[in-house]
Amino acid sequence: MSEGTLRRRLIEILRKREADARELSQALRIPEKEVYAHLEHIERSATAAGAAFVVTASECLRCGYRFVDRRRLTRPGRCPRCRRSSITPPSFRIRVPDAS
């Protein structure tokens, strides 16, 4: 399977629904680490094409801290507020503007 088709499949999934890296890795049967590398390219491509690459921020399950200013697409290791590691992974979606 070439990277082009893999990325196209990722884009198709993200246009239909919101998903985190684990869900994407399971859907495409590739390692989660590889998904993050593709997401960086997809983010640039989507933006260049006029679509919005939307990231739903990770959140600490213990204290509720939201990682809204985080630029990296990977899951944070620990919460800066309570130092716990029970954190939801970020999820991703591509929103295409209406062609009206």
C-alpha cells in the first residue's frame, strides 16, 4: 500500500467522522506512531486546500485540565496541573467548507 493511498484513506475517514490516532491505526492496520507522522502532512495539505484540520484537545481525566494551546498532535505524557498521566488522546477531523 503506497503512502498516497494511505493518506487518502486517512483523509476520507477524517472527513466523515472525528477519530483519535488509535482508532485510525486500527482502521488502517498501521502503528499508531505512523499515524501521527501522516497527520502532520494531512494537516498541512488540508489547510492548503482550504479545509479546516480540527484538533479536539486532550484532557486530564483527574482534574479536567485541557491542553488547548498544545501544538504537537501526539498525546501528552502528564498533566501540568496535577501531574497525573490519565489523559484522553487528542482527536482529529477535517471540515470542508460548504461549496455554496
